[in-house]
Amino acid sequence: MNSLDEITYSAESELRAPRQFFARMAADVRAARELAWRLFVRNLRAQYRQSLLGYAWALLPPLVTTLTWMFLNAAGILQTGATAIPYPLYVLVGTVLWQFFVDLLNLPLHAFSQNRALIAKLNFPREALVLASLGEALFNFCIRLVLILGVMLWYQIFPPWTFLLAPLGMFALLLLGLTFGLLLLPFGLLYQDVTRALSIITTLWFFLTPIVYTSPDNSLWQWLVQWNPVTPLLFVTREWMTTGKFVSLDSFLFVAASSVVLCAGAWVLVRLAMPHLIARMPSRG
């Protein structure tokens, strides 16, 4: 579907013809690439238009977070445990990886909410909205990666060869974030409570992820951290980027493989639910 036409929906389930359904999904991804690029360029320009600091805004959140936890650690307010790399670098890498995951978690709902009127009136590959927002998240991560490399050089820590494996960890975080984001999308389009609750949930989730500490002392807390699906992905990717160690690979591979399957399933569910969501969701957020 390359043109923007008025929408016509059928009440018949698309899964009655699964081969045609999945063929349309693949065709829509191919057709969405050009539109996604145009949306990506438009959104990027709008994001930094009339901004004095420009792309520096992509660096400020992880930098401020790192400085805050450095102060708490130096003041003895926070007991972080021993880290194999300088604590500021430990927090910075963890914060950047966490922010990437959160960006992907919020991505589907943000992309669709910002384009409610367009979705309701025109027929175009919805994947274009997700791909455009995904491009923004990757662009911001690349800017933050420059900051990480600068801090590593400051501490005279040169990236190990396992740094080349970091994209695998990023891809796993991407899929996990998109999975949760796609599963929340139908509810978020219908109820604004989901958007408000997400900021609270991600704040609590932050403290259940070993971003600013190594391992919790409390047994219940430790259990929650271990069962947190973000933990192995973030932990392994950070080690690949900084120390070159191979740790917790079993947990990493399990969560990464599960994310592939779950993300595909979530995508199918959103495709099936979209006609019903468009009929019910308000035209404005």
C-alpha cells in the first residue's frame, strides 16, 4: 500500500488466511521504508528546531543522572558495591542502555498517539510510524555512544574487542522494549492512564535493574533483580562494552530468544487489533 487512501475494514479475521496475512505484513514493512525515512527526517528536525543546545539535549539526561548518582555514592548515601570499572563509567553505560530500552518501550504508544488523526483517516503502513521513531531512538543512542567513548578515553580504558558484540545486546534490548511497548499499545490508545502509569512503572523498574549498583543485599530485592528481564541484557551488554568479560550468557540468550518470539507475536496482535482500536479510540490524545 503505497498510497494514502481512505480506510475500508472487513469484519472477517485476517488470520483466516494466514499466508496472505503474513505476506501483507512483510509487504507493508517494505512499503513503509520510504515514508518512515521522511517521517524520521521531519521528526528529527522538529525535535531540535528552535533549540539553543540542539543535539546536546540527547546527552544531558544520562549525564545528569550519572552526576547525581556519583554525588550520592561519594557522599556515602548509596552503597553500590565494588565495580570492575570506574563508577562514573559504570553508571553512564548502564544509564544509556536503560534509556534506550525505555525509549523503545514508549515508542509504539508515542508514535501512534502523535498521529491519531492520520491513522484514523488514511490508509498507510502503520509500521512506518514505528520505524521512524525507531530511527530517532537509534540516532539518540549513537550521540550518547560518543559520550561513553569519551569517558572511556578519559579513564584510559580502551574498548575491548567484545565491543563489537554490543550491537547484539542493543538488538535484544530493542526487541524487549518493543515487545512491552506493542503489548501496551492497544490499552494506551484507548486509555490515557497507561501513558501516565508508564512513567511511574519505569521509575520503579529503574531501581530493580543493576544500573547504579552491582548486586543488592536484600534477598527479596535480589530475587526481583534476577527475574527482571532487562537485567541480563543490560548487564551482559555493559560488560561487552567495557570489560570484555562473558558473564550470564545463559540468561542473556534466553531473554533475547524469548524477545524475538514475543515481539513477533505482539506485532501480530497489534495488526489484528488495529481496525477495532481505530474505531474506538478518540481522535485526539
